Amino acid sequence: MAAGPDLAPDVIVLQASSETPAMEPATEQHGALSITLADVVAALAAFAPVVVLGSALESPWGNQTLPARLAALVAAGAADFVPAGEMHCSDAAACVERRLYSARRLAQELADSEALPIARQPLPLR
């Protein structure tokens, strides 16, 4: 069976809003487990890198911080986090552009490696 076209995205942009699952630890509410933003990002990152546009949490020390699971996804390279707002549009565009460039470069490297003939030489006898 011939392989069909690749339908996986090169990058996913997710805008976190008040309707987006919470950026706090999962809790049980009325018998159902709430889903966190990190859970959503982790699921999407299985398909493509994710650029998250959202608001960080306010820490007790007055600085902005991400929940540990979301910060781990960012540190692992599976996602980028850009603060939402007009001031950061160029940052978000740069993240998307970098991810698209990386995906296209990888696709080109794979195509180039498939085009190279593999030298089949007999293994030396010992």
C-alpha cells in the first residue's frame, strides 16, 4: 500500500485564554478530572511542536512563571511559550518561523538521505 500525503502539521499555535484548560495542577471537580494546559500541550506536541500564546502565572516573588509541567515541555523543546499580547506578536511570529524552518530543514535532510544509495559491501570475515 502506497503511503499517502503527510497530514501532520509542522507547528501548532495554541492561544491560551480563560476558556483554555487551567494552567494549574489537575484537580478533581464534581467527579471529573480537570485537564491542564500542560496536558493539552503534551498531547498536541506528540504531533508537532507547539507555540503557546498565553499568560504566565504570578509567583509569590512577583515575577511571571510557568507551571512545572509546561515549563518542562518548553525546556525539552516540545513547546515554546510566548506571553499573549500585541507587544509579543513578533516573538510569536519568530517562534513559528523557527519551527517551520526546522521542520522544512528536517524534511529536506530526510529526502536527501533517501536519495543517496547505500553502499552494500560484504562484511569482512574474521
